[in-house]
Amino acid sequence: MDLTNDDVAEILALLDSLPYDELDLQTPRFRLTLRRTPGGWTEESQTLTEPVTAAPAPASGGPAAAAPTAPHPAAPDVPDQEGLVAVPAPLPGTFYRAPRPGAAPFVEVGDEVREDTVVAIVETMKLMNSVHAGTPGRVARICLENAEPVGQSTTLMWIEPA
Amino acid sequence: MSGRHGFRRVLVANRGEIAARVIRTCRRLGIETVLAVSDADAGSVPARLADKVAAIGPPPAAASYLDVGAVVGAAAAAGADAVHPGYGFLSENARLARACAAAGIVFIGPTPETLEASGDKLAAREHAAAAGLPVLPGGHVGGVAPKRESIGAVGHTATDDLDRAGAGGTGGVSGADEAGQARAAELAARIGFPVLVKAAGGGGGRGLRVVRDPGELSHAVAVASAEAEAAFGDGRVYLERYVSPARHVEVQLLGDGQRVVHLGTRDCSVQRRYQKLIEEAPAPLLGDGLRGRLHDAAVALGEHLRYRGAGTVEFLVDPEREEFYFLEVNARIQVEHPVTEAITGLDLVEEQIAIAEGRPLRVRQEDVAFAGHAIECRINAEDPRRGFLPSPGTITGAVFPVGAGVRVDTHVQAGATVPPHYDSLLAKVIGHGADRGEALATLRGALDRCAVDGVATNLDMHRGLLADAEFGKGGVDTGYLERFLESAAYVQDDHGRS
């Protein structure tokens, strides 16, 4: 919104002396809703202008360098794949196979896992969330490459139950 | 210094609420803004507020907001006179400051030399001691053997107890080697337990370990070193006395490279895992003597560094002994700067810009007047009832308070995305009043009028904190929040977070 806090304060000063409890103001660029509540005024604002792109950024690596940005969609609601059990992402974020760059992956295909074996990390909002196998068995398939974005409940890997 | 024209166009190299906040001041000053955005932020509120946006890469910060080449390239392509780095990301990165200078672009921040001196915590400790500030008893344990590891440095008799060669480091330095372990054990014994293991290149609480039992020391040093190596590419660690209970008090500085003024104290003791949640200015319940000594110490360090720009000196205050110790320098604008703005009436971003334009400081110390008290709550997309589980998603509704004594800095509105790639700060709600009681009452009322839907938030926890008697009294220590969460029966498990 292009209104400053001072602008809003001045509008409020006007409103305070009037018998109105709500002001809804919309222009092509913004929408501002002010409401009188028992505790004081509230503001709901929406900036409606579309972002304006500056001159195109210099190509840094060409199309081949373009990283995948759309997270993998959540797994279709299929309970199993030939008797396999999915390990879903607990949160949307970034999938990591190893505890830190250069370290060995938590698991490889064929590894035996217990229910509480850590099989991956999903980084969400700068916090590292461990992903547990959830099912005792053997890692049948790892669905993603290291550092790929994942959506909530994206299948990260499949476990063949013991 | 005179005759220089002001900036016409500034590239804002950040995102979230601070990007929106910097853009607002630029607009008021008639400066055009170009916002550097990752693909995840192309449609964000700050992107809509900026005059223009420049794409700098894919969502992961390492490929966009942390990419020095992409930021400087975008600034040059946009014809920007200056880059404002905000906080976090590249804000204290000397390489960015140097790359800007090489491209003929002004970096709105301290000199590269100051960024290096403050970014390396061992070096910063050494500068603080040299400026006469009290530093905690402690010393370096990793890799290269220091020449001296005195454990003087108590109270005001600070001595230079660190060796620059050690701080400079050489390849493969780590606290995990055998010699390092032996030194750590000897040093810890002299400091006395509990000790804090800290990473030289650290920040955000990573690479920090409290050790209460001598038997745990070698493991803690190894783990902290490995964690620091992974997080910062720098495994050097050092030990300091662990002071508890303690308060976290900081002093805001402005400098122009010649002169330094302070803008008073802030208290940031309400923290969880070294992440601040509530900040206030001035720090409550400090005797005038102690407060004056904190101001003087911060200014002395600023003058020693010939500080240019806005910066903060953080201290650990031992409330029982009325003593304080230097913690670190934050060479940038801080998240909590609005509480200082509320009580001084200054716009710190405007002052940063004026200094970067080459103007001498516009305020003299005697002109800095303090009015009332201000408190800020950080509203995060995280769920305190589920171990502070982060909650990215889409905002479906965002109602904020407005009125006298209330300020909200935010980057969310209905329809905005909260991407999983960045931190969880949604908004800062600030209450200002004639005294602490009035500020608290204003802020309580303000939080009651907040409603953010679509993601989980910590709003309820903040309401509980503001209603809590211990917080109400003021002067809580850094252990307060954990105690509050336990007493308020917040679940404290981590949901498997490593």
C-alpha cells in the first residue's frame, strides 16, 4: 500500500470524530479496510499493484542451469505401490539425503531401516526436520535428488515393509 | 563531504518485512527502489511496493539472496547508486561490500574492514578488549596454539587474551583435534564450569553449547566445531564463562567513520534458543550507573572501530553483580530497531542512507532525547504448541491493529505466500507509551486486535507473555521464556527436529 502510517493515522483521526465503524477504500493500487472494534481500530490492507520487472537480469547460467523451482506435488492418494509404504515429507521445504554437504547419505536403496531410523532431512524455514522411516523394512526407492524442493506430504521414498 | 548528491536509486537486497520497511523510507525520501527477488518472492508484498523488481535466482537463499554476484549484477543492471542489505543474508558480508565498491556502487553499511572485525567473533572479542570493554573470561581452543590464554578480563580490567594468529586461522583448523581438546580442558578448568562453547564464525545460536560437567567438554567441543564447520565453513571454537541468570542488553550506535553516538539500550532477554521474541527500549530496571557504563562502553568500541553506519553492541548483563560483558557487534540494522525509533523519534534507515551518502552524522549525542518506552513482539509462522513447528503456507487473512502508539511492520496480506525457504517472521507489532506500563497496555490491546489466518502463529504465546506477572515486572533473564513455556504447559518436544 502506498499510504504511510502517518496517512492512516490522519484518516483515523477523521474517522474517530465520525459515527462510522468501518471505512473500506479501494483504488486500482490498494484496498484499505479500517474497522472500529471495542479495543480500538484494526486495519486490513491489500497492495494490488503488480510487481514491475526491471531490465532482465543478466543470464547467469543459461537454461541448463535453471533449477527446478516448483515443489514436487503431493503423492497421489495411493496407499501403496506394490505393497510399498510411502515416506511423506512432514512439511514443505527442501529435501536433503545427508546431514550436511559432503557427508554420506542417511540411507541408500536396499538399506534396512527401523521405524525410527532417520532417512532424510527436510529443511523448512531454516530449521532442519528429521524424517523417520515410519515403517520397519528396506528402502525400496528414493524418489528425489538431494536438495530438491518438496511440498507437504510429497513422497520422499518408499519402504518395503519387513 | 559536502556537495555530494543523494542516492537516486537503491537496490534492496533482502525480503520480508525489512524489505517493505526499507522501501517505505526510500519512498518518503524520494529514492527509487529496485527490489532483488528470488523466484519464490516474485509476487510478494515488498515486490508490489517496490518501484521495480529484479530477479536474482531460484528460491534457495544460497542461489539468490546469498549470491554476491547475483546481487551486485542486479544492482549494476538496474543502475542503482547503492545497495541496502537489510539484516541477515549478506548484510554483514565483507565480500558484498567490496564487490559493490568495485562496481562503483555504495554499500549501505560499515566498511569491509569493520565487517570483518565484527563478523569474526574472536576478532571482535579482541577489539572489544582493546577498547577497554569487559569480556568474559575465556579463550580460543581450536587449531593454532594461541600465544597467551590469560583468563584475566574480569570486570573492567579486560586484557587481550586472544591470539590473532589463532583467530586468523589456517586450513583445517578445528577444536576437535587432540591438542585442541587438551587446551580446552585446561582452559575450562581455569574459567570454571559451566562454560559456553562458541563458534568463532557463528550466529543464530548454531555452534553454541553449554557444558556443566568437565566430562562432557570434549564431546561438546567436537560437536560445536563440527556444527560450526557445517554451518559457517569455519570450525574454530572458543570457550567463555557461562553466566546465568543473565540479561541480554544491547546499545544502538550510529557512526560516520569519525564520530559515534548511542541511541540508548534495548533489552532482548526473551529468547528461545538464542532467537529473540520480544524486545524493548530502554532496557528496564537498570541502574543509571550501569546504563551509563553500557552506553560508554558501546561508544568506546564504536570509536575504536571508527564505526560507520548503524550498528549494535550486544552485552550480557549479570543483574546480581551489576556487571556486564561484551558479547558481539551486529554491523547492520537489527530486527528490533523499531523500539529504538519509537523512543528516539529517529528513522534509522534514513540515518543509514544519509551516512552512506557521505554526510556527517546529523545528530549530536546531546540532541538524542528518549521519550517513553516501547516493546516489540515478533509474530512468527510457527506453532508453540507443537514444538515451534514452522508453518509455511498461504495467508488467508491478515488483520492488524492501528492507532496511537501502535506500529506494525509486516510483509503479509491476504493471499500472500509464506515460503518454506526463509525465516518465519511475519510481522513485528510495536507498542509505545509514556512508560513501560503504558507501552505494555497498548501492546496488549494491539495483539488482541491481530488476526493472521492460513498459517499457525505464535500470537497466543505473545498474549500469554504480555499477561504474565514476571514479564510485567520487567528485567527478566534469558532463561525466562523456557520457564514461562513450561509453566504455561506449552509442549516442548521437537517433533524429531535434529
